[in-house]
Amino acid sequence: MFQNILLATDGSEHSLRSTDHAIELAQKFAGTIKVIYVVDGQTSKSDVLHNADKFEVERSRREKIHTVEQSLHRSAVPYTVEVLHGEPGPTIVEYANEHDFDCVVIGSRGLNNLQTFILGSVSHKVAKRVNCPVLIIK
């Protein structure tokens, strides 16, 4: 049922909790996890300005999701990691809809009601537009 799982992460506390749930799903259904980390334009510019070369930029990005990778490695669930570029919400939606995922697992950032109304949350955008079930972890 949930054998091909997409885990959208940014290394935050919420995404660490979502990793645990993705692992649990994968173990229960003998599934695999595809981890994606989306780098937005502002972060990309900052990375380039503060790092000497592209290898340092890549290392810096992988560091942000290092704890997620450690959890996955310890679990022995098969997984792969991909770093994407773009606005997180639409990029996750596009990636999920272009591939054959059974479920998307994503953390909730915990915006207050006003912030959610004005900004919208990535998890809300994903849940509204992805063509498969979405598990949002608080």
C-alpha cells in the first residue's frame, strides 16, 4: 500500500519527526523512501555567497539533512536523497506528481493562524495539490 514514499524534509524539528513516521510506514509495508530537500532561491544565493566552491555548497546542504539521513541509515529502510531547486511547495508537488509515489510525508512548520492565512504553509500547498495521500506531521 505505502511502498514508494516521498519524504520532503528541510532538517527542521518537524521534518525529523516526519522522518520517524516515514520510516514506520516503510517498515510496515516493506517500502522505500525517496528524500527530497528543496533549496529555494534565497537559500541558494546565500549558499553561493558564503561558500568557496560548489562542493562546499553541496556539503552544507547535505549537513542540513544529516540527522534525517542518520535516522534512515539506522532503520535499514532503503532510501535515496535528492536536492532540488525552486519554491518548496510547487517543487514538491511537481516532483510528487511526476513520480509514482504512494504517499508523501511532510512536517508541519507550525505557523500560527495569521501566518498561515497570509503566507500559506508548504504542507498545506502540498496536501491540496498532490495526487496521492499526504501525511502531515505536527
